[in-house]
Amino acid sequence: MPNTKIDLPTQIDLEQFISKQAHDLRTPFNHTTGFSKVLLNTVGAAPLTDFQKEDLGTVYRSGMRALTLMNGLIDIARINQHEKTFSSKETDIEQLIAQSLAQWKKFNPSADVKLDYQVLTTFKKFRTDEQLCRQIISGFIALVAVYCEAQTKININVEEQPGWLLFSLSSAGMKARQPSDLDREMLGYVNRALVEIQAGEIRQAEETEDGAIIRFALPKK
């Protein structure tokens, strides 16, 4: 049987490559976080020492951080490749927020953050892309959290305006001396794009004395 030629690319479209190889790029981080979490939760005849738990906790948190950053790079690539699409269905607002909070907590297991929300409208459901909305809300939670270092409180409010639902996310706590440019740029770009894909608008994005505030509006349908 003759040898098969190996194609050695001379050039790669980085965004196309990241988008196409997303599964394989995520897999090592999923394995790291998955197995370290299993070990942390294992109870047996020889339980882990506090030192081992601390080391495994560091591995788990670092793995989740790396996975978060990889997800961000994949999102940027797919947005720039126009691969993010919008598919609407009727969505319960309170359930949407609760799921978004759970999604954020999954990727930030050790964050010193208190989360609270209020739905200040009798309009309980609207048509939107539920998956994109969860990503937007959890992404903006992450963004306003960047502006605080510890003892952070994040509030989410949803109110009704003519033709719109206005989502407000604000953080308050011990102000960060130097918010992460990596998180700010990545989260800011991805979440703005996801809002605009849904014909929404960014109404406010400001740093405050003790944190930050983001307001975005989505069409009320």
C-alpha cells in the first residue's frame, strides 16, 4: 500500500480553525475539571487530606478558568465567522435569570460574590433565544464582577419599557485596583455582539466608585 501524503498547511485562518476545532480545544479542560471534581467529591476508606483537597481545588479552579477563556476565544471566532444565529422561543424571565446565575456559578465556584435579582414587571415571558440570553446574562455578571476584588454584591434587575425589556446588572464591593483587560475586552466584545444579534441595545456600560454597571435592552415580543 503506497504512503499517503501528509498535507502541511502553509497558512491557517485562525478564526475558522478555532471554530472548527472547538470540541477538541475544549476537551482537555473538560477532562481536567471533570476528573478533579470527581476526586474532590470522592469519599472512601482513605479520604483526601486537607492539603490534597487544596491542591485539587487549585487544579479545578484553574481548569475552569482556562475553559472559560477557551470558550471566549471560540465565541469570538464564531461571531466573526457569522456562525452565531438567533432562534427565538417563549422564555420565562425568572427561570432565565436563575439558570444564568447557575451557569455563572458553575464557572466561578470559589467567587466571593452575593447574587440577587428582581423582576420588576408583570410581563413574565418574552420571545428570545434562551441559550444566547443565558450566555449574555452570565457573561455580564462576569464582566461587572471584574471591577471588584472581594465581598462583591451583584444585583440584576429586569424592568419593562415600551417595546423593550431592560436588564440592569451592577456590582458593588471592594473596588479592584486594576480590572483584567483580558476579561473586559473578551466579555465586552462577545456579549455586545450577542445582544446585537438579538436586535438588542447596550444602554449603559460604566465603571462606578465601587464596581460597574451594565444595562442592555432586548425587544419585548
